[in-house]
Amino acid sequence: MISSKTEKKIIREFNETNFECMIVSKIIPFSPDLFFIPLGRIYGFEYQSGYRYEIKVQVIHLANPPQDASNEIYKLKSVLSKEKVD
């Protein structure tokens, strides 16, 4: 689930730059954690503020990621729902 709002975060993997991030909740059993993905980092997904999304993604783990980058790439598989939030 992706929140209808974004938040500025410092992400160490990307050289500690202040990014505008999507707020994501993992829908995985026993994992209620929130995490933050910079806007534009889910390939094929175009985020619109004011909407809450449920999406399906493919997570690709990189064996040798670039030095200042994450070891995971997110790729959109499908948008399951898009709901306007007031």
C-alpha cells in the first residue's frame, strides 16, 4: 500500500540526499513496517499525490549494485487499486 502523501527523507544508500519519498507499507505477513521509496524509483509506476495505491511489484536484487545505490530495484507489475483520498 502506498500512502496518498509523501515525506522528505534522507536515504543513506543514495549518498544521504534529502529525497521526496512515497510512504509504503509492506503487505507481507508479520511485517507491519513502513519504508520509504524515492519518487520515480518504482519503474513503470507514476505516483500522483492525493491517491492511495495498492500495487504489485517485482523486486530485483542486484548482486553488484553501484557504489551509491540500493541493492534492490522495484518494477511495477500491476496497479491493483487507486483511491482518491481527501
